[in-house]
Amino acid sequence: MKTEKRKLLSLLLSFLMLFSFSACGDEGVTKSMGSSDDTWAVYWYLCASDLESNYGCATADLEEMLEVQLPENVNVVIQTGGTSFWQNDLMDATKLQRWLYNSEGLQLIEELDNANMGDAETLYDFLSFADSNYPADKVAVTFWNHGGGSVNGAAFDENYDFDSLDLSELYAAFDGVWFADEENPPLELVGFDTCLMATIDVATAFQGFSKYLVASEEVEPGNGWLYSGWLGALAENPGMDGADLGVAICDTYYAGCEAVGTEEQVTLSLTDLSKLDTLLEAYEAFGQEALVAAAEDPGFFAEFGRVANQSENYGGNTREQGYTNMVDLGHLARQTAEMLPSAQGVCDALEECVLYRVGGVYRSQATGLSCYYSFNGDMDDFRGYLNVGQSDAFRYLYTLGLIGKLDEDGKEYLSALDVQTVPEIASLVDMGWDGALLKMDDKGTAILELGPKANDILAGIGFSLFYVDEESDTMLLLGTDNDMDADWEKGIFYDNFRGVWGAIDGNLVYMELSCGDKDYSLYTVPILLNGEEYNLQVVYDFTTGEWSILGASKGLDSNGMASKELRMLEEGDVITTIWKIASFSGDDDFEMYTVDEITVTADTSFGEVPLFDGSYAMVFEMWDAMGNCAYSDAVTFDCTNGEIMTTIYEYE
């Protein structure tokens, strides 16, 4: 994590600070901008959080900034805080500090009592201070921290229970400083060096305030933006506009990720907010058509849910990693175009609105902006979305799908679409499919027959694999997958299990499918890495037929904060594999269970290996668009020397 540079930071900063105090004294704040059209200011809201206290990521990016010699007409105004500990000798975690970096170096210009950087008032105070004291012809506002998507926002303050700025707070702070003007926005660019903030809702929050938005749909790795790269580009060409700067941020970010090997899942996009109205109109029309379709056929929710589950999603969206409930807007629309013709308008508008994007090979479906879809049916998260979602139609669509009814405003909205009745929404709760019989044919294929009604109920189906040891009265859950064939019209489902499972250096692991595409499938594998909980990110590439380890991350915490730390494995690391264990005879819940210890070498790899000898069980898991789940009865089989042996032949 740029440790070599960090060793030099204290000496360099100390020198610069001695210079700055002698030059500025205690007055601190002075206006230094000229009137040239080429003057630039970057207002950097650096909420360092645990990314600094644990990993020194903020210090590393400050080091990158200090590599750039700025010209006289470029200022960077920084507010630091939000962390319990700085991994350098100058920043003080007990205070909010304001800094100026310009052609004369880094200068401490103001210190304040500590305050919550996840509060709108704190952001407003900084933006007002920067705008009043360091105005420029062209201004960019950038955020540094964790991100949590449309619902949870950004800037999670470690000192205040990881409170964050939601979209309403971000809007309020900006609105207190600048007048929103869609014809002539006051800012050139708003950027998020955070996770998950390239969403249609985030873009709408800054419409009228900024010409451009730069943000990532996916979780960012810990290296984040390359400050020496994009600030260096601005230093060389202060005549650039926000679009040019956005391209520089994207290109240098991807180059920086390539340099440290974290590029395979990254995304970053540049959105022209002046063209957002067309996208918002198309998105609303898309939602209206979906709402009418759902009112005419309640089975629409299941079909739409299956499309969402097959679309590129961000932040994991598994039980182990947590649920961000963010899905790529363009991929969702593209895959829905046959059932909802208005979806094509969304795709067309995105192409106009998203000017530029970069992305890794395992984020090939990213179109630049994501949107909300509730993968898990969590009502607290959904209520958060209702407060920030920018489409009336989608808010009512998801309300109907998750709650099963609309309030009077929703009914009035539906009536304006010439729909007078609200249908009853069937769910898994009504079907009695828990414990549904699984059959097994003479080839060892497990088969579930639900009938045509499944097409109107199920948003997805997969299977869970268990190792069973009756003598010791234990069951081990090995994980989940969706390697299945489905006849949706008849409601018949077949597994494609081949008797192999994922393993690290030959050691079987627990694994969950997090995202599937025609070219690759992404899985999450819970592990202990040197005794600390992580989720290993692995991918199976269908084009090459190979597995790869992409790194290890923390997932979401209880505040909806996405981990920005993608930890690459290093030789000498100790991985402890984790399975889930429960008694075979009882009703106890599965608990985490450590199994094997693996010391990472240069040859450590992930791959498939045959199951070890013993008895196994398979259960099909079904889920609907409301997040309800049902589980079939189990089928059992034995495995010996990699061969599956069945003794049940119930299916003809």
C-alpha cells in the first residue's frame, strides 16, 4: 500500500509545514486566485476513516499529491478528519484540519474542533469556507472515503459510529453554498474516490450544481484514484475543462490499478449531467411501462427479478458480503428490452449521458451508472431508497413488488397510467414449496418439479451442497451455485452438478455465487486471512476455462459501508478456510467453522477438485422478488474416488 512513500511523508510534510508557517503565520486564510479563465480549485473532502487508521490509504494519496508541482493558478483545498488515527506525524485525529496545497507546497490554514464529517453541516462549512476563500473559474469537489451507493451515501466517519452523508445531506450542503443552475452549473466536476457512487440517484443529486460527475459503480480497491496522475495532468494543462479532468481521473485510475494488479473488477465513469434529463425521462418511462406490466400480470415481478439476478451487480450482493442492492442500469435495461420496449430509450440515453468509462475485464457489462434493485427484500434498506430514489415509477413498482400494495399517492399515480386496480401479488409464502420433493434420476441429476406456476413466482433458483456425517451428527454447508438447467414454462429444474467443488491449493472451501455473466462467474469465499475475516474474490472465466483469485475484501458493514480495501495475497500469508457447520439431527443454525490452514506461496491458486469421499446432500433454494426463500427436501448421494454414486431412481 505504497509503504515506501509513506516513510518519506513525515520528513517531507514537516519541511513543507515549516515553510508554510513562516510564510503564512497564524492568519492562514488568504485569497490567492487571479481572474484568468485558467484558474482551478479542487475542494477535497478527505474523510479518512478506518481506511487511514488501519491501512494508511489517505496518507498514501496525500503522498501522491505531493509528487505534483502545481502551477500558481491551481489550488487544492483539503479538509482532513473522520479517522481515529493518522499514519503520519502531521495530521491530528482529534481535530478537523484545513490545508492548502499550491505552488508553494502544503500549508495548514485552519484547525477546528472535531466534528462529524458524515454530517451535512460539516460539509457545508467546508464548502462555504473553500468557496469564500479560494474561489476559481473552474472548481471540482471531490470526496475521499468509503461509499455505500444510493441509499447509504459516502463519507463514513470512524469517530462518529461511521455516520455518513446520504444524498439528501449532500444536496443540502451544496444547496447552501451554490445556486443550482442546469444551464450554467457553478462547478466543473464532482468526484467520488469511493465505492458504489456512480448511480442515477447520485447523478441527479448534483444536477444543476456540477457539469460532470466522476464515480465508480463497483467497489474501489484500496489504491483508489492516482492523485499524482490526474493532478499532474491538471498541473500540466490548467486550461482543461471538467470533461478533460474527468477523463484524466478515469485513465490514471485504471493505470494505477494495473500497476498494482487490482484492475480486473474496477469501474469508473464520467457522466455529463447536462444530458441527464433525457436519461431521467427514459428511466421514468421504463419504470412506468414496468409498473403497468406488473399491474396487468403479477408474474412480471418474477420475470423482472430473474433479469435483475442475471444483470451485473456491484458490491457483492451475497449473504456473506452483504447487499448493496445496486445493479447496472444499462445491463438491466438491455436484458429487459424484449419485455419492455421502453428499455431501449434508457440504453440510448446512457450512451449520450456517460461520456467516458474505464473498467476491468470482469466488469464488462458496466455502462457507467447503476440503479437500485432490492436483491434481498430488506425493508429498512428499501425505506432508505424511497427517500432518495429519483423515479416515481420505480418507487411505486418496488413498493408494489415488496409490500404488495400501494398508498393513495401510488394508486393515483397508477390511475394516471390508466390502471384502476392493484393486483394481488403472489409470493413463495403462499405456495407451500418448502420441503418440495427432489427426485434423482439414474445419472445422478437432482430434479425439482414445481409446475408452470413457478414462472410467475420465482425470481431465481440455485442449489446448496452439504457434506453429511451421520456418525458424528454433523452437516457441513459447502456453499451455493446456480449451475442448473431450467424449463420455466413447465417449472422443471435440473442440477448440472459434476462432483467437483472450489478449492484453494486443493483444500475445499465454502463459496457463494455473487455475479454470473455469459463470460464469467464471480464467487465470494469467506476466509480468515492472517486471523482476520475477509471474503476472497474468485472468478471462473468461461472464455479461458480458468479460475483466478482477484483478491480479498471485507464486504459491507452494518452501516451499509462498502470496504475499499482489496487485499492482494502475499507469500507467507496464512489462509484459514471456513465452512458452516450444524448438527445433522437437530434444528440448530449453521455456524462458521474453521477447517484448513494454507500458507500462501507463489504458486497458490484456486481451482476445482473432486469431492472427498463420503455422503453428501443437495437442496434447491428458491426465492421470489420480495426476498422470500423456500428450500426443497434434500437428495443424498455418495462420492468415492471422485465418482458420484446414487441409489435412488425415482424419476422416469
